[in-house]
Amino acid sequence: MILGLSLRDFKVFADQEFQLQPGITSIVGPNGSGKTTILEAIEFALFRQVTRKEKTIKQVDELIRHGRKKALLKLTFRAPVNRREYRIERTILPKKTNADLYLVGDDEPIESGPRRVDAEITALLGMDRNAFAALTYVRQGEIDLLSRLSPKDRRENLYDMMGLGVYSKKSSKVQSKLREIKKDITGIEDTRDRLEEVRKSLPSHEEIETSLRALEAAREQIDDADLLKPLDAILSKIRDTRETVDTKLESPDLTTRKDDLEADTEMANRLRQLLASIPEVAEEQLRPYVREEARQIFLRIFGDRYSDFLIDDGYSISLYDLRGNRISLSAASGGEDVCVNFALRVAVNTALQKHSVAGPPPGLIILDEPGAGLDTERRRWLPEAVAGLDIVDQVLIVTHMQELKEAAHRVISLTPLGKGRQPLVEVSE
């Protein structure tokens, strides 16, 4: 659970603190008011990275407020693994960052340095950045997508939303490594073939030694030994070349290395097959839970219109009216497709938190701009539907929709004050 966030010279915020609590917190304001900046600050404080539409910010300088030389973030959170409270402090400087991690109440950090703090936070959360995102984040644009996709594409997108896409990326890296290994094997074979051709064109060791002995005998029979020096040099060069070729052909690089690379190839192929199978196996295990979670969320919002909402193994979606008649999603009235998307997308988070985490779940869901396409009443029901799930202790909703204010336990309102000025922040309970 996120308990507090302090920003100094972080993007649009010159000096601002946010206190966060259990329950629903709506962060509202027009586009460009700094709502997304709060999410970016949370992500950077925890994981030293910021993702925008699947693109990671590579230059930390982008996060420093214009005209300032550094930024400071402080984030307080309760660790799922031990329920103790910690504070992360990260200083952002041009091209580098510093970090300290404190147990709340202590003056001395328990860990310092970006890498060591990163590792400790991962241990305290019980998950890395990819797992945290899969369990907690519903990013802008994801909710609008699912109902418009074919069942096959819907399943593939859910793989990514479940955090299983990382295995496809790992599989691609293994495939790339396999290509490198095959290239190395081909290079070894080509080198060996060329050396064999060179060796065939050279005299054998016996022939070279016979020629050298004959040269030595000739040197004893003539008065001017210098006449034989060019021939001596040629024979010595041939002998050295032959020895070099033989040494290279017998070297580990051309003998055992190929066998080693072929063994690596077999191992890499097995690893690639394993990585390719993980998403399907994991998704198959999670699918029943995702379906049930999505059904509960949908009926909380549309229970006055529909009696059931079912998803089959292929992710085809069926709605049933109050009389039990099946209605296709395309024939449903306005708003249902958005709500189906919302229910299915959030169900991924809640199912993962309940059933796929080795340690305690984070109990947090962050919704970035949900509710587009729904009427005022349904928008108010969205956060309540999520908060009704027993796995969730804290819901952060980032939106420009004023209707979501009424459903929240507290509201953080942001009002832009013009270029170069920090937005006005108002908090209401």
C-alpha cells in the first residue's frame, strides 16, 4: 500500500506532498494537470523506471523540472511481506540517480545506492517491476481495447496484461542467441574447411624434414653457404606455416568448441520451448479465476440489466438478459462493451493477486483513465465494483471525469495554473 508521496522539482511539481490511505482515492483534473505525473513518480520511486505507452524513459533528465538541476522523490509504503513501513528517497541528477531506503522512524538508511535499493524493494514487495505492473496497473487505453478484439487476439493481449509477455520476450532473446550460436558454428566449420585446404596444399611434416636434411647436406658440399639461405628461409617458412595450421586445427576452438556450441544449441532449444509453454500453462491455470472475477465485477455494474456474463475457454464473451436469453456483445446496448473491457481487465489484476503470487498480494489497484464511454451512473459504479473485491485495500483512480469524485473516499483535485507553474492541489475527504 502506498502511504505517501513527496515531490520536489519532479516534472510539473516544484514542492508537493500527497498523503494516501486505504479505500478509493480519485486523482482528478483536466488533461495536462499532472495526474499521470503522480503515477510516474510512484513507478520511478519503486523501480527507477517510467513507462509511457510501453516505451521506457531512458534519460532521467526528462523527469527533472524545467530549469532545475535535480529532483527529489520520497515514497512511503507498507511492505506486503512483513507489513512494516518504509520510505524510499531517490535523487535524480543529470544522467544518474542516488537512492536510500529507510525503515520509517529510523534516521539511518537500511540500504543505499540505486542497485542495492532496487534489490531490497523487490524483496520487500515480493515481486519485480513486471509483476507489480501486472498485479496493480490498469493503464490508459487497455480498458478500451479488449471487446473489439477477436478471441485469439484478446487472449494474446491478456497474456501481456497478466505479465506473461515477458516470457515471449525472453524466448525471443533465446532465439536470437541461437542464431548467434549457429553463426559461430558455421564460422568454425568454414575456418576448419579453409585450414584443411591450406594444409592439403602444404608438404607433410616428413617431406619438410627430408627437404631440410637435404639442404643441410648440400650446405656441407658447397663453398658459398649463403647461396642456400633463400631456400633455407622458404623451407623454414613452410615448416612454420604447417605447424601453425596443425596447431589451429587441433586447438579447442576448432575441436571441442563446436561440440560445446552444439550442446548449447540443444539446451537453448529446450529453454525456448519451455519459455514458449509457460504463458499458455499459466494462463490456463488463471483462466477460471479471471472469468469468475470478471463476472462478479460486470454484474456489480450491470446487474440491473443482465443476469450473467460468461467467458469461454477461447475468450468468447456471452451476455444474458434478465430472462436468461443470450445476447451477443455486438447487439448489446451502449456502454456494455466498455464495462466488459473494464471487468475483464481488472479481473486479470485481482485474479493474479489472489492466485498467482508466492507472497502476500499488494492489495492495490491503479486505474488510469477508466470509464470512457459509460454514462454518469455507471462511471460512479466502476471504483465501487473494484473496491468490493476482498483482495483490494487501496484503489487509486486517475481520471479527468468529475463523476468519479462522488464514488471516492477522498479526492485529489489538480488545477493547472499556466506554463511553468505548479498545478493547484486540493484534497477533499
